[in-house]
Amino acid sequence: MKLYRLYCLGALLTAPIAAQEFRGSILGRVSDPSGAAVAGAAVEAANADTGLVLHTISNESGNYQIPFLPPGNYVVSVAHPGFKKLERRGIRVSVGAQIALDLTLELGATAETVTVTAETPLLNTAGAELGQVIDNAYVGKIAVSLSRNIINLAQLAGGVTSAGTGTYTSNAQSNLSISGGGSTRGRNEFLVDGIPNTVPQGGGLIAFVPSVDSVEEVKVHTTLFDASLGHSNGGAISITTRGGTNEFHGAAYIFKRWSDLNANSWANNRLGLPKPPVDYRQWGYTVGGPVLIPRIYNGRNRTFFSTSLERDADKRDLSLQARVPTELERQGDFSRTINRLGGALNMFDPASTRVTGSTATRTAFAGARIPANRFDPTGSALLRAMPLPNLAGDPQIGKFNWAVAGIYQVDQKQVGARFDHQISERQRVFVRFGRLERIQAADRFFDGLFNAPVGGGDLGLLVRHFYNLGVDDTITLTPTLVASFRYGLARRFTYSSGGGADLDPAKVATPAAIAANQAVRGFPVFNLGENTATIGSSASREANDLHAFLATFTKLAGKHSLKFGIDYRLVRWNRLSPGGAAAGDFTFNAAFTQQDPFTARSADNSGSGMASALLGLPTAGSLGYTSPLSLQNHYLGAFVQEDWKINQRLTLNFGVRYELETPYTERYNRIGYGLDNTAKLPVQPAGFDLRGGILFAGVNGASRAAGRVDRNNFGPRAGFAFRAVKNTVIRGGYGLFFSGQSYNTGFLGDVGAFNAVTPYVGSVDGDATPFTTLANPFPGGLRQPLGSAAGLSAQLGDSLTFFDSRRVSPYNQQWQFSIQRELPGRVLVEAAYAGMLSLKQFENFDLNEKPDRYLAQGAAENTRVPNPFLGVFPATSTLGQGTTIIQRRLWPAYPQFTALNVQGANTGRAVYHALQLKADKRFSRGFSVLWTFTGSKLMDNNTTSIVNERHYRAISLLDQSRVMRLAFIYELPFRFQSRAMRYLAGGWSASGIMTLASGLPLSVTHANGRPLRARNPALGGAISERLGDRRDAAGKVSNPYFDIGAFTPLANQYIISPEPPALAELRAPGQRTLNASLFKMFALRERLKAEIRLESSSLTNTPNFDAPGTNLSNTATFGVITSAGGNRSMQAGARLVF
């Protein structure tokens, strides 16, 4: 192994080393009529639109290569003394394509020219990559959704799955939530003109998506066998923008949606809500051509420009569902409220709690009514701030009784510009810039609404600014050596605030101790659980910058084509996010009002978060602000790729990529390095020998980084393409690649010692008795930030989260074996087996999880014992308050912390196997069709507990086992002699995409742990039948969606469930979608056309149901589907094209 690593390092250091390449190449062999190699032949490729001409010379083996060709149509010619000049026309170079084009010369004079009009070969005879080129015929024609977001087209590739309905709002620059070839959904590479375009925020967010009309082509990579690709979890999307040509061209367009054309949503129909008014308008233009300055400069064949502008005003429907307090519940009367199991709800007085050893008893409130003289002013005001129920039925814990339909508004503006210039025959450059502003907000359904259980995300204000810059310089150094240098900047700025921001906290009677110490003015966050609407506010500002420098070289030597280069990236992440506690954050549940606080199932028939709020008794909370962060990390990728064309039938690919990514550093060292689990604490309670504390970055000799640098990341790649017979190619490949560390975790290494967040301690004895109330939330005072001066005493008495300082980059092994065949009519069919093994994936654990050896103690864990930390730990900490503490607090390995969370442990493992089928008829004679099918299985081998060494091998929650898509474009073949008939009946075309996909596995939960599946067929049938997709012959989904009697709760919370985290038999409903478009083109003049179009998303109005409720403790929603997408939406558009 050491010898192999030295070989790889030597290969990388012997040459200037490449990165992602969006342009294509034409390569092949020049031969005479006998098949002998012709050396020294002059080969050139001329772009039919821009006049760009690139030259090379065939080498001693007759081989030639013309790299870095922008996507477009080319004329390839070859000349050599003693032979006729040969021209091959109609060669289409797609994004990232390697076009194998062998040229056979005829004897004769060079002045004679043989012209052949050919079509680009369909078979891939040059490499082993799996993926899909989405050419210009599909871009802008296929309505994957009505969003006109180019990312949606990635779903046309085989092996690609997506969550939910798989659509994005227009240019939303959201997560790349697409999984290709078994990769983790999201966190994949996204390139614009070959330049990286993702930032680590949110686990890998797109920084900029060009408008549809400014895009030339898209390529989706579902395997990464080319060593120039990396820094991904397994997939990549490469977009090429459209540049100018020798002719002026462009388009102006407008799209509009009306409510009258849309169907009401399934949820609204179910709830009796009217169809909300929808108003969507998008307009814009693109224009490009040569740079012409009259009498000064003529840029034809040399200098080109392309610009675009797009505006969106989108008012879309938004439906919310939640539970809200009834009039009686606001008065403290829960006598009419039904418990989770469907019986009468009892309410118990926390002031009457009597604890004897490990048991607790309480006295019930008479008639389940809380006396008004016990009301807390804030809790009472909180319930009164919510609307009254508007759905019929008796109130029940967890059951929705309020629904509303409204508007979610998005306004955005996008501009883009690109300039291309050919400095000489040997050098050309381009510069591209894009900017997008996006503002979105929802209706204010009631003051302070923060979110709702169904449909209620992002209910506050969200402002985003995106910037993207790309520069490329391509130089032909010699006829066989070409270099490309690129720089890119991607910037993503986000500001967000919750629905209660800037509202007077006095409106909900916020106590002075909270209101006077808010870092952000507004309603505190009040979370009552039980599917209740949440009130509150938050604020956050974040700016992510990605600087990328890439250098790529290609060299042709004999039968070998070499590509090598570097890929350097600098990421900066600036965050000013005071956090959810900035205005105060308090959580209520049934613990203080249920009968037995020590028994989880007691909440099934007694207690309520609303009742606890009326008494002013949160179980948890906090107030304060988190420290700003200014993070930075570096990434370096270096690779060598060799393509060896052994003969006309066999090509081998070899490559190796080295990747080095540093952990984050923080400008002022406000992060942790890791945990020192042997260090003795400077303060010790009597009788303890406590060890384990945080190591601060940049302090006492520790590195400034949040962990050590992983330097051992060599990734070999290999592949082959073998032409078995004329129209059949057999291909295979293997690759090992590393995932980016910074893109695979949401934790940033920050340490609570730099924050000023004071925890609210609701109880010190397992919620048996309240320690304090909302009226006096912080009796020990408010915490001040100590920073690294806290040393090993940081976070004593509270939770601590840290990076595993020994973590390494997760890596994946990917392989495929496939057969391609070209059928008559230019149809390409392919069958592929693809697999991936993911190793050392990041997982997170609580090292203070209760050891299994204490399970036999049962409720004895709640026995109250003297608090050994009182007077030793800070009075503002959770453990530093109260004279007693419950026994289980002293059982963990690190009792000085309430929780000890390690992030980035390399314990995850997954394996993926898939059959991928494809039939692709390229656009010709007015027709194109693309059909893909993926049958796959994704299994997780994950660790759910380090403390108790608990492991599971189970179906992954991301497993979408069947996906079939069919996309088509059809130009109706009507031709008329009459001019009037041509205008009326000519120029029609249609397109569409149909998707059929299985649902994702579900995980069933319960207060006592994962419940047991009923395994006795005599008690209701086979488990697979009871949990499968239940639809009638007409396709109508049952509700409840599955047999809710197929699960049995664990007897108590002290039993470890043998059930896996996800169930293969139990899946969310699958997707059934048909989107279609109808176009009519009018020829106004020779170069001026008008187009009208009508597009429909979910033409058949088939609901795509969201997952049913999976919490067995909440019988009101268990197994019940409450929301769905897929209601028909239509838009009309008009375009003027020249």
C-alpha cells in the first residue's frame, strides 16, 4: 500500500496537475485507405456558430485530440499532402463529451475536398461514466415542473432519485436534493461552466442557478470515474451557459399563472378550504451576438456577448394545519378534550407531586379544570394569541383543529452577462457574471406565527442575495498540449427572521426578566408540542463565499491522452445568528400535568403542553445570544487522468485524485479543537474524579483548526470501453472518491463558552416537581460569555457539543458495468448495473447516553439524591441548581455534562445496488424520447449508540427502490401550402414527462421507543400486506394509509427495541406525475418567430401524498395522511425569438 501511495504521489508531482471540465473534446485517429496511421495531418474543428477554429496535428500513431471545445456544432476537417481534404459536418459537441471521430483520408490532391454530413456518434466508446446529457432540445421544452428551474432536468438521468415531488421553485438556489448513483441526497457537486458553485451552508447549497434561456446544456454525472471530478458524495451536475455567436439572437418572454387554471389542493378539499388566489408572473429576455462598435470594432469570429434579465413575482398557495386551543381550553377547562388514545383526558396538579423513592404521584385537577387563579399571565396570553379552531370535531391531543389557506409570496430579480473573446488562434477567454435577489414571505395568518406542523416552514421574512463570477483562459501551448485556467467566485447571503420578529413582547405578557434581556426584540419562541402552532421569532445573517482556482492541462502522446491539474478552493463562512434563544425559547409538554412524570406512556391519557403553559411551567428553554463566527477552510484536489486508446475497439481509462481538505479555522479562535477525555477538571465535587473537557482551538498549543488534517486521501479511478461489435459497446469502471468534510455536517465547531445563553431549568428531579416558573425563569442570573478563558471548566453543568478531532473524510467506492447498443432510427439503449459502498460516513452520538447496564434499575433512575454539583458548578448552569438531583444524572461516563454530543464520528456505512435501464432517441425529424428506469436498494449499516455498541443493518430512509421516467418532445408533422393554414395548423409541438416512483421508507416511533411489528399472520395477515401501499383499483389511497394495529408499543421505556430505524415494508406513498406542455410557433419573418405555450404540472391532478403520521403515541395522526402535493397547476407563456 505504501508503494502504491508513493506511485500516486509521484504521478501527481511529475506534472502541473486538473479539475472539472465542462467543455467537450473531439479525438480519434487519422488513417489512409489501408488503415495505416497518417502522422502530421492538420486537423481543425470550426464552430459553425461562432467561427472559432481550433487546430492540432496527428501524432506518430495517427491520433489527434482537440480539447476544451465549448458545446456547439462543429465542422471537423483534416488535410495532408497526397490526400484529399476531408470535412465532417454536423458534429455536435455536448457538455463534457468525448467525441470519438476516426478520420479516413482518400488518395488525391489536397485541393480536392470530400465533404461528409454526419451525425454525432451515440455510443460512448471513450469512457465508463454513467450519466445523461440534457441537450438544448430539452432545455426549456420539458416542464419537469412549472418552476423553470434548470436543476429539475437532472431528474431525466437514470439512477437519479429525489425527495417529495422533486421540484424547485424558480431559481431558488436551494439544496441539491438529488441523489445519483446511491449518493447521499444533497451534498453533490454543482458546476457552472466547469466552476464549482456550491457553498457548505445547509450541507451544500447552490450559490447560483442561471435562468433557463441562458443555459446551453446540462450534464448529470451519476458516477465519478473521471479523476477530474471530486469533492462530492457521488454525483455532479454541470451546466454550460450560452454565449454569443456571429448572428444576433435572443428571446423575450412572459409567463403567467391564474387560479382559474389550477386545481385546489387535496388537503384544501379535504378540509373544505377554498382554492387560494394564485398569481405568478415571470418575464425576461436574453440577447447575444458579436460585439460591434460601428467604425471602431467588428467582433465577428472573435468577440461575443450574451446578457439576460429575469423577474419573478410569485404568489403561490400555502395551506397550514395545526392544533390550537379551544375556548374552553383557554379557560383551563380540558373536560371536553380527548386524550391521545381516544379516551377522556385527565389533568394533574404539579404542585401536589409526592415523590417516594422512585415513584411519583399527583392529585388530579377536579373535572380536568385548572383554576383561573393558577394561570400564569404569559401562558394565558399565549393561548389567547392563537386563533380559535375552525375544523369540526371534539378537541383531541395532537389532532389538527385549525386549517387555513393563504399566500406565500416570492419576488426575485436575476441578471447575467457573459463575454467571450479569442485573443489569438492559440488563446481565448471568457468572463461570466450573475446576480440574483430573492425576497420571500408568507401571509401573516396571525401575529407571531412561527411555524405550523403541516405546511408551516419559513413563515417569516427570508431575503437572499446570490453572486457568481467565472473567468476562463484557455491556451494552446503546443499542438499537443493545451491548458485552461479558471477562477470562480460564488457568494450566498441570507437574512431570515421569524413571524414574531419586531412584535412587542408585551402582547404575550412576556415577563420583564425575558423582555429586558432579549438580544432580538420580538415574541419569544413558545413551543407547546402536540402539533400545536408555534409562536415566536428568530433572526440570522449568513454570508458564504467560495473562491475556486482551477488549472487543467491536456497532453496527447502516442495512443495516450493525459489530463492533469489542480482544483483549489477557499471557503469563508460568516455567520451572525443570535440563535433561537435571542428573544427567548421555551418548550412545554405534558410532563408537569400528566399523572406520572416518570412513565412516558402516562402522557397518552393525561397532561397537555397547553395546560403546562397555562401554569407557566416550561420543561426547557433558554435566553441569550450565540457568538458570531468567521470560518474558513481550504480544499486542494490534484489529479492525473489517462485515456489509452489501445486500438479501434478498446479504450482504457486510468486516473488518481488526491484530495486534502482542512477543518474549519475561526478568525478569533471561537471554536473547539476536540475533547480531551483524560484531562482532570479543575473543579471537583466531593468524592468524584471527573475527567474530560473541551480543547479550544489555538489555545495551549492546540491547532487553530477544528480537528486534525486528514492527509491520506488518494482516490484511484479506472474504466474501460470495448466495442464488441459495430453498434454495441461494453463499459465498466471503478472509482474511490472522498466527500467534503465541511459539506457533510451542519455543526461548525462552536463552543457554548463563547455564547451568552442561559438555560431555563424546568426541573432538577426528572420533571417531578417544577424548579422554577416562567415568571422567574433565571433565579441564578444570566450567563456571560467566558470564551477560551473557561478552559476545561467550559460548559460544566450543561451540554457540550464537539467535533471528533480524529475524524477523516468519508469516502465512497463506486462501480458500474453496462452495455450500450445503437438501434436503427438513432436510438441508444443501455443496461447498467451500478453499485456504491460508502464508508466512514459521519454520524453523531451522545456519549452521555444511559448505559444499558442500568436498564434493570427501571424507575429507580428517578430516585432523588443530594446534588453533588451544587456550589461547585456555575449557578447559571443546569446542574448547578437545586439541592437534589435524580440518580440517572450520575450514571453517564461524563456526569459533569447534561449531554456530551460528538459530531463527525466515522461510523456510518451504506451500500447501494441498482439496475439502470435507458432508451434515448435523440432529437431528429421532430421527435425525441428519453425513458429511464432504476430499480435499486440502499442499505445502511449504522451505529445508533457508541456507549452501548448498538448497530443496525437496515433499509435506508433514502431508499427509493423504483423510479421510472418518460420524457418526450414531438413536433407535429403537419405541412401546409396555404399561408393561412400554416399559421393556424402548423408549428405545433408538445412535450411531457411522466414519473412513477416508489415512496421512501418510514420510521415508526413511540414514547417508549420503536414499537414492535405484529409478526403473526393469523392476527391480521402478513406484515408486508398490512403495511404496504394500500390503494384501491382506482388508485385511491386509504387513510389511514396502513394498518395502524400492526404495531405494539414496548411495555415501558426501559426496554431496547429490536426494530430497525426504518422499515422496508412501510413506505410513504409513491409519486405519480404527468407534466405536459403544448407549443405553437409562428414565423413572423425569416429570423423572427413568436411562440405561445401552455404548460401543466400534474396534468391529471393526481395527488402526491406526503408521508403519514408515524408517532404511535399520537393516535389522532398515526397512519393518517394530512397533506399532499400534485394538484394541477397551469401557466401560459409567450416568447419572441430572433
